[in-house]
Amino acid sequence: MRILLSLLFLVLSTVSVANPIDDMLERIDKGAKAKFKIEKVDSKKDFFELDQKGNRVVVRGNTWVNIASGINWYLKYYAGVQLTWNNPTAKLPAVMPRVTKKERHETDLTLRYDFNYCTFSYSMAFWDWKRWEQEIDWMALHGVNLPLAIVGEECVWRNMLLRLGYSEEEVGRFIAGPAFLAWWEMNNLEGWGGPLPLSWYSQQEALQKKILARMKELGMHPVLPGYCGMMPHDAKEKLGLNVTDGGLWNGYVRPSNLSATDKRFDEIADIYYDELTKLFGKAEYYSMDPFHESNDDASIDYAEAGQKLMDAMKRVNKNATWVIQGWTENPRPQMIKGMNNGDLLVLDLFSECRPMWGIPSIWKREKGYEQHDWLFCLLENFGANNGLHGRMDQLLHNFFLTKTNPLAKQLKGIGFTMEGSENNPVMFELMSELPWRNEPFTKEQWIKGYVKARYGVDDPVLLEAWNILINSIYNCPMGNNQQGPHESIFCGRPSLNNFQVKSWSKMRNYYDPADTKRAAEVFASVADKYRGNNNYEYDLVDIVRQALADQGRRQYLTTIADYNAFSRGEFDVDAKRFLEMLLLQDELLATRSEFRLGTRTEQARNLGNTLEEKNLYEWNARVQITTWGNRVCADQGGLRDYANKEWQGLLKDFYYVRWATYFKALADQMRDNTQPNEDALGGGVNANKTESELFSMALPKGPEIDWYAIEEPWTLRHDEYSSKPAGDPIEMAKKVMKYLKPLPSPPPYGRE
């Protein structure tokens, strides 16, 4: 008996030693857990510590996430291994570099948030568990302990609406399709992209349960979606509710808002939370953004509405915290004024550009968020557009102001609030380290460690290229309020004055295209040395892609100048070169799966169980990145091309067709001399025109083309795109750089 008890004790002891970090290490590299000694210790202070015991690296911390942050720090700054979206695994050294002196990092920023609602549609709409597992590892390694978790939210709403008497058909008309669920959840639209098949609900419910289980295993605190009063727009007729008409959002009918004074408000809110809790359990944090992107309505008592939402949440968990986005008008001061500290957590969504917490900004709030806790967030990306972009100086400047500004006294942490992920890893690495770095530093100081971690070596050539980038395209200055990366001209709907690709981009020139070209030349000059280095090859393609896009914009301007000058021969030559550059971009991006349309369409189709489901999901994927909406919403609503991508396949089959069509129309116009002023001197239709009208008619005018009629057919197709890379990224990068004529070299940046 004693022997059996001893064996049982040994087994239980072995089980107790197991931890989620060991499993994560094994996913990074088989056998990795044997190279580390993980020690979780109690501490009131958030910390991680690196140490050495024999041949094993010791990583201590007070939470699993902080320990994961320590592992990531060690891998980057000791082992020269950087794990990110394009490289979630690595072959670790047989003998890990020793920690010769104990290294400890502490932080008071205990909450580290992740995700924007948009991220779930722009980047994650078609992720399976394998991809989500990688993402949760990425979150842990980068310190995230407060992730938004809204997968399967549509399951809750389906159950709730069925309980309220809606039919399956009516539910289908209300809930959006996979690629548009984020905007339905944010009360912007109904039904677009649907109806969802019943299999989708069971699939997403199971996926969310896996996601939540893994997050909780790592000690994270998932933020579940709370109830903010949204109801179908026909709720007044259907249920007799007192609702406020949601109006239109960029052409879409918005859901209505249930009045806080409606006698059934508490009942409906309780039904929502009951269904949420049945499926996914209770949470410590609930996300709610009532009246998102809407004008003030004098008929709404915002204070009462806010209190109703708070009360409903507290009935589920009296200790829960309401998480709300600090974005444009939200949170409305009158709504949160009477709330207690600790009941609300505000995400200052765009802290690196338009902070609302009290420092100079076009969105500055004089009193900040007053008594309420808040997080300093990096938005970085809108529409999941791919392109090099960052605000390094401004990010560092704004963040370190929180150390001394009285309005920052309620700062509790940081957040990643990007609309799209899997881009610009340099900015997310920088942001993730800020809580652990207490002393100010410069981007030039930091980039040295980044380069070594990213590629595993100290290389002055790579550092020179990165110093060019961080002092140009990655240093968007204060006062420039553009939303995300500098947009590629290749992705724009053609016109005679094409600058911004999408509505609301607010794009403004802030760097010389010669800089990205020079950075690409320097970076590519050592390409053969890094053949097979995954991070290098990804960055090579991305940096060269940016250089080609920037030179493509210059080529476009030259081509339009030819047209305006009526120089037909030069126009033909320059238009041909522009189209060659666009196809060359497609060929370059084909070499990496991250830049292939097929990666997205395969994800979408793989989630479908039937041909009908596969086609619906693929249509969602295609529409989102092109027209975004139907004709009215795309054109009049301004949504088209909002989620534009420089992706292989999309460039060749969608953007090329638009530009080739436009340049042919311009060439035909010049050849036939069909400018609309041809009759100005001979009477006829122009005989009664005024001088100002004749003057206007004399100006060059491009052809009027029904772009939506060209674009929509592509969204309906089901021709196959592959995620499998084609071609050699290094040889293709060399081909691109050879194609681009060399420019005089400016003095190198950042040399000491």
C-alpha cells in the first residue's frame, strides 16, 4: 500500500509540475521545454526574471503571461530568435546562450489588451483552431493578458432572438456574414454577407470554447461582448419595443437602439447575458460600445442609458468591468460621469496619433478620462491594408509623457487595437516592450536590438537599411493624421487625380519615395547571405514591395502628365511601364504565402462543409477586400477599396484589369480626340455655353467608367487561388531592384 501511495504521489507531483508554458515551448520547438526551467512565484508586482541554473535557462514570473514575456525577451535578446506572425516557430540552439547575470523587469502596467472588433473580420474571419492557437501563443509571448474574445458572438444573438420570437429566417436577415460580423457587432449594419448557415454557429461555438479555455489556461482574462442595447431595426413592429431608429451607416440600414426606459430593457438584457453565460461562461470584463460612430441624439438620456448597461452587466458579475473604446464621441462624458472608478476601463484607441487622454491632439479631452482607468493603445492599421507604416517617435513621445502627466494617473496598461494584424511586426515588438522599459529611449537605440533579434546577427548593412526606414516611412510625424499605411497607387480606382485609395484615409505625403527605394537597395544588397532566413526573406519582399509601390506612384504621375500634355507616344510608353510594374509586384508577392490572395480564399473555403457554404465564405472574403458593399454602399457610401490589399492574384486579376481598362480609355480618347470641347467653336450643342462653362470644358477630363460593373463580377467568381508560394523571393527581389532605375544615394541615416 505504501508503495502504491508513493507511486500515486509521484504521479500527482509530476502532473503538478506541468504548466501551459511547457506546452507553448514545445509548440515553438520540439524539445524546447527541456532547455528552460519555469518558476511561477507569488508577487504583488508584475515581473519576469531571467537566470541560469546549470545548462537550463530560468524564467521566473508571477503569472504565466509574464513568464511567456520573459521567454520572448530571452529568445530575442540572448538567442537571436524573433517569433512573430510570419515565423511562429524556430529551431532553437542545442545549447541555449547562458544568462550570465540575473535580469529582472517589472511593470505597473498590469493590463495588456489585444484586438479591435475589426480585427476579427479583417484578419480572423476564417481562422481555424490551428491559427488561433498560434495567435494565443503570440499574445502570451507579447504580454497580452486582456484579449477581446468575440468569436461566436453571433451564436449568442441567434439563441437570444429565437427566444424573443424571431424565426431562423429573420435571424438570418439580421446577423451579418463571416467577413462583416465586426460591423454588425458594432451596430453599423444588418445582414450583409449572410445569411449564415446553421453549421457556422456550431462551428464557431466550438472554436470559441477552445479559444477561451486556452486563454484561461494561460491566466488571461478574456473580454466578452456585453449587451449595449442593439436590436433589429424592425424590433418596434415585431416586439412592440421603444427603440431609436439607427438610421444609415454608409448606405446600410443600422440596427435600432433599445431605449433604456423601455419596460422590457432589463428582461432583454438578462436574456442576452443568460445565453452568453450558457455558451461561454461569465467574464470579469465585458466590451460595450453603445452609440458607436453616431451623432448625439437629444432624445437619449446618455447617463441613464449608461447606467442601465452597467446594471445589466453587474447582475451577471457584480465585480465585472465595462471595457469601452475611446473613439470619436465615445465614451460620452455625460454617460460615464457618475460611474465609479474601477467600473469602467477605457481604451484610448489611437494613442500614437490622436490621443484623447489629455495631451495635444485633434481629439484631446481637457480632463482626459477623469476618474476612470484607461489603456494606452496602438492602432497602427486601418482596413488591414498592407504597407510599411509607423509613428515611432510619436509613439515613444506620447507613451513616456504618461510617466509625468497628472491626467495619466489612472493609466493601467497598454493595448493593441489594430484593425488588421499580421503586418509591420516592428511596431508591435516595440509596443509590447514599452511596459517593461521604464527609462525613455530613442528609436535608433532600440532598432539595434530589433535587427539582431529579427535576423539573428549583428549586421551593419541591415542596420543601415532599418535606420533609413525608421527615419522615413516608420516615422509619420505629429500633425499627420492619416489612417494606416501610405496606400499603394496600384490598389486605387483609376482617375486623373488618384492619391488616396480609400475614403477617410487622410493620407498625406510625409516621406521621400527615394528613401524606401534606397532602403530596399541596401537591404537587398546582402540577400544571398540570408537565403533561407525566414524573417529576412519576409522583410525583403515587404520592403521591396514598398519601394516598387512608391515608384509606381511616381510612374502614375508621369503617365497622367503625358495625358495632360497630349503626348500620345510618351503616354503609351509610360502607361505600359506602369502596368509592367503592377504585374511585377504581383510576381514578387507570389513568393510568400503571407502576400497571396490564395491564403485568404483557402481559409474561407476550408471552413465550408458544402459547396454552397464554401462559395458563400469565399464571396465574403472577395467582397470585403474590393467593393466591401453593394453598389450603393461601395460608391455612395465610400466603402469600396477600404480593405485594399497588395496581394498576389488580386493585383493581377482585379487591380490590373481596372488600370488597363482606364489607360486604354485614355489612349482611345487621345487617339480619337474626343475631349468634350470639340464643338466649342462650331455652334451646335455648345453654342449657348458661357465662358466659364467653355473654360471648364477645355480642361482634360478622363472617361467616365462604371467601375462597380467591372468589379462585382470578380467577387462572384470561384477560380482557384493557391496559398503555396511560387518563385524565389531573393531572385524576384533582385529582379525588381534591377527594373527600378537607381537614384542618387542620400547620406545614410542614423550612423553614429
